[in-house]
Amino acid sequence: MDWGILILRLGLGIMFTAHGLQMVFGLYKGPGVGGFSKMLGGMGFIQPLFWSILASYTCLIGGLCLILGLITRIACVPLIIFMLVAVATVHLSKGFFITNGGWEYNFVILCGLISLLFMGSGKFSITKLFGA
């Protein structure tokens, strides 16, 4: 089971870290905080810069925590909230299937995050290394 948790943590952690690097620093052809803020403003978010910074660093820091197995359960909570907001504001109106921009992919990510929320970091983690 611990190997499965490790694979799930690494997969989701790498995905969120890469996404966070796009959102925070504009790496990998991402929008950076400023571009993401403009997008949120265009969607009607009040205080889009605040939400852009919060969401961007949630992805980056949360992803790193998953990779390391550091406070995994705690890290999952804001990532779950981030994904639920993405579903509610962007994908829900487009139906389920990703081919139409729907929430299918988000659903799979949420299932993985909720699984980690219940299972924790597993044996191969910083948390277990230090006996926490």
C-alpha cells in the first residue's frame, strides 16, 4: 500500500508543482500571477490579485508537500478547495467530459486528493522519516 501512496503522492505532487510554477513564475508558458489575476478578474472574481496569489501558492506549496510527504493530509485540504473552485467556476457548466472542457479530469484529481486525505503520507515520506 505504501508504494501506491507514494506513486499517487508523486503524480499529484508533480502535477500541482508544475501548475504552481506556471501560475507563480510564468514557467512552462504559464500566465504568472499577473496573467492569472487578469483571467480571474475577467471571470468576475473580486480582488483577483489576492485570489491569484493564494491559488498559485496553494498549488506550488501543496504540490511540494505531496512530493515530499510533508503534512500530506493538511496539504490536501487547500488543494481540494482549489479544485472544487475550479470545477464550480470553470468546468461545471461545460458538462462532465474533458473533450467539452468539463470536469472529468478535475474529478479524477479530486478522487486522488481525497484518497490521500484519508491515507496520509505513507511509509515513504518526510513525515515518517522524522517519526511524526
